[in-house]
Amino acid sequence: MSATAERLPDSIVRMAIEWQMRLRANPANVELFSQCQAWRLRDARHELAWQRMQQVSGHFHNGHLPDAARTASVLRQADVDLSRRRTLKLLGIGLAAGGTTLLIGHAPPAWRSDLATAVGERRQLRLDGNLDVQLNTDSAIDVQGRDIVLRSGEVLVDGDAWQVQCRYGLCSAQHARAVLREREGYSELHVQQGEVQVNSPAGVERVQAGSGLAIYPGQLMPLNGGALDPFAWSRGLLVVDDMRLADFLAEAARYRQGWVRCDAQVADLRLSGVFQLDEPGALLENITHLLPVQIEQRTRWWVRVVAAV
């Protein structure tokens, strides 16, 4: 099959679209441009998807697409391997009477942020002198000096005089090392060193090293320990202690594309261990050595854990 005819996975096409939109929204962001270049060089298919999207997007105005009939012609001219319906779906385009509109206003936070990571990617950087910041998988932040806004995902901050605005509160410290993560319905803070002050509509709380806090819209709830080491990801590890298999798989799924689940009959099995995040295949395979389970994998994007036969 020739390069122009090769059918690319949806996940790669989506990432090419995401990079396109992020760069369009932040044309002067040199760091973002470097990230995109690194992604394109990582895999020949990434570069192929990028070139195809460049051909397509060159015919589009920022924020709008031509009428539906012309869109199909444009895609054919660009020699894109996707049908018009599939491409419109991937682009997040809503069909309207007389034309199509790209829903940029509803784009994910990563498209509109200063710094972001893709699924499975982690990044470390230094801001404004001695402030170290690490982004976990599928995360996005905005940065202004030593002030950070967590748009999505998870960030580790280590240094002097910083503050992070999360969804439900403002976390600030004079010197501290802490992780902030956005979860469904609340923001989560864990402090490893120093002290972090949390200001929120629910009140003010000082969180000491070794403690955590769940920041809800209307309340603050202490977090004392747990089955997951909240700092291990910054070392490339997933470290768990007596965690339900279903919860473990939900955590592991954050670092890979696709669908990962388990049958109900094994969901409550518990496991402990240290797993390498950069080896997602081995990570799942290791479960079979710890629990009486086996892996069913139809494609690299679909994985189910079931009871061992």
C-alpha cells in the first residue's frame, strides 16, 4: 500500500487535528511548536497524518469550513484516507443548514492551553528560575510567570512561591512539592514537602506534607493515604497497594489509547505492585502473574481482563 493510500488510525488523525488547532490558537508559542515537531518525528505515520491535515486545513478558514459539498471535494483533492463522514466526525464538525462550522469553542482544554501532553506522554520543564513543573498524561496548563492554571489532567509543582488555580480552588505555597489532579466532580491535592494553602468557596485549608485534600465545589475533605501513590508517575511508575483491579485498570488506561476494562467477576480482586508506565503492554501482562486472570486483546485498542481459564 502506498503512503498516500495508507489508512491511518483514528487516534493518530485526532492528534494531528489537535496539534493543528493548538498551533492555530497559539501561533507565537515556540514551546508548543517544538512539542509538535517532536510528535511528528516520533513516528512516520504522525508525519503522514500531519501532512494530510495540512493539505486539508489549507482550504479552510479559521473556525469555519466550506459548504458540505465542497468539503468532500477538498478531502478528495488532499488524497486523505478518510471518508467525508469520518473526517467530519473526527474534526468535531457540526452540520448546519447551508454549511458546516468547526466547534472550536467546545475544543478540549489542551487545544487552548500554553502547555499540554498527549495520552501516555509526560513532560518536565523549569519555569521562571527554580520552579520545576511536570505534566502527567493527557494534561494541560496555562502559565504566567510562577502562576499556573490547571486546565485538565494532573501537574506536579516543586519550588518556591507558586500558585496553581484548579477547577475548585486556588492552591499556593512559599516552598512546597505537591501534585494537583482534576477528577470527576472535584480537584485533588497531595503535598509531599512543605505546606500548601487552599482557598476555595468552601473555605481555607492548610495542607501539610504527607497529607491530601479533596476540593469540592461546596466542601473540603481530607485525604488520608490511599491505594495509589500520587507522586510515582513523576518517576515513570504506577505504584499501588491493595487496589481493586477495576480501579487499577482505570488508572492504567489513562496512559494508553483505547478501551481497557475487566469483567465484573474479577473487578474486586486486589493487587499491589510497581509498574512501568512506559511499558503499557508489559504493565497489563504483569497482572496475569499477580492475579488469576488473563488478557483478551482483539486489537491494540481493545483490552479486557477476564478470569483465568
